[in-house]
Amino acid sequence: MTAAGEHNLPERAARGEVDVFARLVQEHSGLVYRVALRILGAEEAQDASQEVWIRVWRSIGNFRGESAFSTWLYKITVNTCLSARRKEQTMRLREFAGEFPQLPVQPGGEDDPEAAILDGERRDEILRALGHVRDEHRAALILRHMEGLSYAEVASILDVPDGTAKGWVSRGRAALLVALAAEAENGQNHGGEAS
């Protein structure tokens, strides 16, 4: 298919071409899952990814092509994930207020065992540390440094001026480093033993 044909995929999906929408999902599902994993963690990333695609299907008619489809998709993904974080925080507050807690879903064993051994510990450390970064700062940091987007793209996705996007990335990076340092210090204080 030509580049022009590729550009028309969202338009064709908006007209109800389910096979074209499935192609969009196939081509961009890695992007959605990566962002969800980094913002929410492994336990919630799959559900959030599915929610993103439901929202994309419902609103694809609103995609006007003024930006790249991936930029529009990043925006929906980040907003969906931040919404899920707020919902999770509300649930935690209710749990502490004495309501029956919801049991977490156990993560699946879909990772390659060899890859998990090699980089799982460091990835988990970073994901835990990201949990200590303010939501909008985390989103900006992930989009800029983990997804490789420009500051202008980050600003567009988060609906903020370029300067604000740069500030959020900087604050997110600082908070991440502080959290990583605190975790390393806690590991040393506990003799560095694994549980």
C-alpha cells in the first residue's frame, strides 16, 4: 500500500472498515501497551490497552488528520492511563475507609523467561520508581525519554505549552532519580537481600 493509502487508514476505519481498524490495532498495539505499562505497571497495562482501543474505535470519526495518527493515539493512551490512575487512587481511598478491597489480578507468565532474568529486575525497579512520580510528570517523562517523542509532540499530546512539557519532563526525571536513589539506599540498609 502507498504512503497515501497508509495515511487514509484512520479515515477508512472511521467509515466502519473493521479490517482496516484491526490493521491499525496490529500496527500500533505495541505503542499503546508500552505507554500503559510504563504509566500503570504490569497489572493494569493490558486492561488499559484494551480500554484505549475501545475509546479509539468510538472516537476515530473525530480524528481529523491535523496531526499524525500516532500523536492522536498517544494522547488517548495517556489520558486513558491517567484516568485509570485516578480511578485506582479513589479505590485505594475507599479500601482504607473500610470497604472490601478488590483483589489484584495475577500477572500472566507471557514474558520470555530468559529476557525476564536479564532485565526484569532493573525494569521492575524503574517501574516501581515511576510510581513515585506525579502523574503528569510521569506521562511527560515516558513520552519524551522512553517513547522518544520531541518536546513539541509531548506538549501537543498533553495539551500544554512547550515550556510546561519541558518542565514536567525535567521534574519527572528528577523525581525518578530520587525514587531510584531511595530504593537503592533501602536495598543497602536491608543488606541487599532479595525477598
